[in-house]
Amino acid sequence: MSFWDGSFFNDYVPDLNEEPPVEYLYDMIDLNSEPNADVGFESQASYAQQNDYWFVYPDSKQSKPEETYEEKPADSNINWETKEKFMSEEALLRWVKSRALDNGHIVVKRRTKKSKTTGSVIKVWLMCDRGGEHNSIAIFRRSGNKKIGCPFQLIGLYNEVRESWKLQVINDNHNHEPAQILEGHPYVRRFTQEEQDMVENLTEQHMDPRNILSSIKKHTPTNVSISRDVYNLQQKMKKKKKFGDTSMQVLENLLYSQRYFTIPGMILKQTSCKTFSSVIKNRIASGVHFRTY
């Protein structure tokens, strides 16, 4: 048996030019023929409609039109018309904000107008905290906003003759539903002056911010502040205390207030005159210069 005479393949030499027998189980598609109307785009769209699927074709009439969200004005159940006279601007704001808050809305001060003669406020505009438009100047940071152009607007007018305030209703409708959770509105989470003093006193006692918030909520059950508000207030107080001072000056003032004195390489607390003088003598004897505060 030799390789060249073909006996090496057991008397069978395959023909490489011969097409292998293949049975096709599908019909041949003629690309030159006209497309079948039964399997066109229209039938696909119809089949898609029956199965709740929508295909958008450029020239198809079966595509679903794009839906746009439109906010509808919500009816306000609050009757803001009142003949009550308020003796001060604070009384007017307190009455409006309290009544709006009871119904799930937050009213804030938009702007004021002062008298040219006395310099006191004679007109104040009130709006919903979701009114106006948000003008973001952020470039690298995406942030959401709650302003959706709510048309709610009230005006407080001061009568110089009667020395009282009255409320004028411009638009008492909102384009959104009342708030269910007030924690999402920073204006409501603001601390009162009494609560700010409480945060400052508890911070000086080295109390944890979480415990500070718990103490405030026990003292004022209607408070809706969160832990982040306590952190922000603490940072604001720290900046106020060290305003105009460098970090080293702040440290030196703190050491002085706690009766500490510094020696190169050491920070010691002055416990008694005897201890203080003995440390000084030892340091002077060793030739070390130091300064006290």
C-alpha cells in the first residue's frame, strides 16, 4: 500500500470539488422577487398591537404618539379670604404659614417692599416653596430641584392709617399635591432660635449629633429636622467662632481657655502653682526656652 496510489484511504478518495448533499428544511428566498404582503411592516405592527408591543417605524401610521406630562392644577381646600387684621408682619406670616402647613403646603416669603419715608416693610409677597423656576449654574454636578412653577401667591399689605396688616389673595391654587412627608422641605426643617441655643449648649457638652436631635425632638415633638441639619448648624457655629483667626490662633485660644501652657515638645495643663513652677525651673535649668498663654 502506498500513499500515492490511493490505497492509503481504503480505496476511497473523496472529491473535494463535489458539493456535499444537504437537505434544506426551509424554502429558498429569492431576493429579486416582490415582498409578500403577509409578512410586511403593516402585519408586524398589527401583530405587535395585539400583543401590546409598539414598534416605531419612520413612515408607519401604527406608531404610538409620544405622551407628554402636563401638571394639572390641584384644587385648594383652603379659603384664604379673611377680614382679619394683623398687628404686625410676624403675626401675618405666622398665621399664613401655620395654616398652610396644616394642609401639607409650605409658604415662604418671596420679597418685600419698604417705605421710602420710614424704611419699614409695607408690602410682602408670599409664595409656595415649589413656585418659581430653578436656575442651575452647576456644571459637573447634577442636582434635582423642587421648583415646578407653582402659581400660589399671597400679598400682605400694611395700612399706615390703621397700623395693621391685611391679606390679599392673588392665586390660591397649587399645581401639585400636598406634601405627605415634610422632611423633604428644608424650610420646615429650620431650627428656631431656642433650638439653635440648645444645639450649641449640647455641643459644648460633647454630645453626639444624633443624641442632640433626639433631645430636640423630645423637647419639640413637631420638629421635623434631620441629623444633617444638626451637622450643618454645628459647622456654622464653628466658623462663626473662629471668624478672622487662623487655625493656630484658634488652637492657642482654646489652650488658653482650658488653662494649658506649651513648652517646646510638650503641652501641659496648669494644675497648681507648685507644679507649674517646678516644671519651669526644670526647663530653665535644661536651657529650654518656652512661652505661656
